[in-house]
Amino acid sequence: MELVGHLRNVSKSLTKLEKAHAEWNFGAFEKSSRAFRQGMHQVGEEWERSLSEIERDLSEKSQFIDTVAYKEQLERSLQAAGLPIKGEYPRYELPPFKLEIDIKGRRIRLIFGRRAETTSSFLPEVVVRWVGARYKRVVESPFDAERFGSDLLAAYEVANRLTYRTEKVLWGRAVSLMELYSLLTLRHGTRKEYSKNVFTYDLTRLRQGPLLFDGRRYEFGYSREVGRTLLLRDQSGREERLSSLTIYDRGS
């Protein structure tokens, strides 16, 4: 784009102009001043035409995202990046995420649990980088079921005593998952470092194996009150809302 080149020249001339002024370099100042004026004149002639061209081009691209061709291009790009998308444009499943193309609002939403991130960039390559970075950060994060089970046990013992106001742990009694998350984030440092969405996905991964740790059986409970639940979505897309954890003592 010619306008960009003119603007770069103007920026260089302005830098030289300021340097000559600071150094009382009269000859350099006169030369830079002429170059600066000429550059500003070229910018004045070019900017309206360039801006109109950009607006026309983006208007065409705005119409393009409503077409089958854009849908196919986006899907090819996502699949080529190894992202296991399911569903139909403009709504896809990317377990444990959902990907929604909001055509009317001209934005793209990536939903993870109850949290949604948005972008206004529609270029397929940019969308793939944006989605891929978030997907891999969660799905490819290391997970140690034994360690997580141990962390839950430690949090359960504290939460159980607080919930039932007793000095001893009442095994076999349910404790809120929200309460467990609050206690776990105290151990992890901050909720920014260990978000509720990541905690929820860790629960999803934990439930893929035997719920028995150190001889203690783990059992998750459900609730119809959405505000008290965590929405778990596994990589097959299956969803369930869990509200509590009950841990039974050894042999029970």
C-alpha cells in the first residue's frame, strides 16, 4: 500500500528533523524540512484513496463470511491444524469447548464451561491460531490423577469439618465442589493461575478413570440448581452438571 510507504517516509523525515533541530544543524534541518513537507503532501493525496480501497476490500470480505466458501475454508483450516471439530457452521463442538461463529454480530466465541472468550478476527489462519492456543493449553496440560485425587482429599477433609462443624471428618458426607475449588486455589496461589474452568476440566479427566484413591472411594453428586453446579464436558462432547463430592473412608 502506497500510503504506508509515504507514512514511513514522513516518520523518518520527522526523526531527522527533530535531530537537526536539537543539534542546530541548519543544513540538515532545511533538507529534512523539505522532505517532511513533500511527504505530508503525498500522504494528504493518498490517504482518502487508500482508506476507500481498504473499506471496499473489507466490505467484500464481510460478505464472504456469509458464504459456503468461507465455511469450507474455515473448516479445512481448523482440521488441518488437528483441531477435532464437530457440528455444522456456525456452531461447532470442540470438546471440552464450543466454537460459535456469530455472523450477525461479526464476532467468534470460544466457550469453555461458563466462560466465553471472543475475537473479531475472521481470517481463518488467525482464527485457527486463536482457537488452537486455547484448546492446547487446556487439553494438552499435564494431568496426574493420583496427585489431583490427593489434592481433593486434603481439601475435602477441611471443607467437611467446616461444613458440618465438627473436629472429625464425617466420611460419606457431601461437600460442595465450589468450596473445594476455593480451598484448592489457596494452595495453588491465585485463581488466575488455576481457573475454575481448568479445575472443571481436571474433574472431567479424573472421572475417566477409577474413582478410588488410597483405598477411598470418590462419588460425585448432582443438583438441579445451575448456580451450584460445574458443567463438565468430556472430549466426546458428553455433558453433566456436578455439585458435590463425597469421599468414603477405606473399606466403606
